Amino acid sequence: MAPDCEDPSSPFAGELFLTLAAEGRLVVDSARADAVISGLERTLSLARARLRVLRIWQHAPAQRVDELPRELADDVVDAVFADQLAPGRLEEAVTELPKYIEAMRQARRLVPPGDAA
């Protein structure tokens, strides 16, 4: 395991990916990297939105789901449930996903079609 990896029980390895990309040991075809970056950016956006909903809910003086509009109630229930299943992981994801995105940007290379592994 790399010495700069944080918590060994963490499902994230942002620092490791950044190190591999910086050292040139992580190389990804540009088309594949673009697709991965796009997916990671969407995931980060969704994670940030869910975290905002969770924080608003946690600071609400009266937490009554039945008084919320249906769509918002569903978002609150999803966010609270996810946080109960994996406390703190949403915050960790919002911190780690930008590292993955940056690593993919660094690893993005124009690879000639015959040279792909």
C-alpha cells in the first residue's frame, strides 16, 4: 500500500491515483478518460446535491418529512438513509472525487489506436 494512503478501510484511493498519474504510471486513452471524467463529474455533482440536502435537513428546527413536497421528501429520505448506512462517506466522496477527476486529467493521453494495451 502506498505510504500516503489515508485510511486503509476507506473505499477511496484519490491520493494513490494522483501519485500514479503524476509519475506517469496511470495512462488512459483520451476518449476513455473523457468518458470517465464526465461520469465522475456527474457523480460529484449528485453527491454534493445529496450532501446539501442532508445538511439542510440536519439543521432544520422541525424535521417532518410529511410536511415536505413529495420530490423533496424523497431526496431527504434518500440522503438520510445513505448517511445512516455509511456515516461520513458522502463527505468523503465529495473530498475524494475531485482527486480522481484530476488524476484522470493528468493520465489522459492521446494513444495511437495500435498502441492501446
